[in-house]
Amino acid sequence: QVQLVESGGGLVQPGGSLRLSCAASVSAFSINAMGWYRRAPGKQRELVAETLRGGGTNYAGSVKGRFTISRDNAKNTVRLQMNSLKAEDTAVYYCNARGRDVLGDYNYWGQGTQVTVSS
């Protein structure tokens, strides 16, 4: 069974930093995109940042310049470094991996980790 194991998150003051990590139990070669989404209270889930096959990245406009996503193919892990955090970054953050293997297309989600930015 595929697992996305998330770590990181927690409570931080505005302007602070946090790092999220996600390890996937799928073949790195099968992944087309891997990254992070978030759902804030009362809002829909939205893309935060993702890495793409070939090395490209996508970022939400609201986090550009503050968040950095990186992927370690050897460990099949993606990390999200979040700096200059704001109250509006408060949300549950979900790791996501999409790709294709011998069984077909897949789209997996982690269990979510809470990030709270508050003084």
C-alpha cells in the first residue's frame, strides 16, 4: 500500500519559518508531480508548491519568494521550506504525489499536517 508520510508543521509566530517533509513509498521514476496543497478554514484546498518530472516547479502566487520546494530523488522525499510565514498561511497542509505505474495513473494524498501562524 502506498504511503505518503508527512512530518513538520506546528505553531510558529508571524515572520517565522517551518519545514515540511514528505516521504513517498512509490517508485521515484513513476512520479510526474509531487508537492504540497493546503486547506485553510472555510476555504477550498489549493496548490502551494509542487515539483514536476524534469525538474520544473509550480508555486502559488501567494507563497512565491517565501516558500521553496525541493525534492530528493534518492530518498523519494519532497521538502517545503516556509519562511516569512503569515497568519494567512495557517492551514492543514497535504502532501500529494501523482504519476503512473504498472497499475495505471495514481493520485495519492498524505494525512495532512497542521501549520498555525499566530502570535
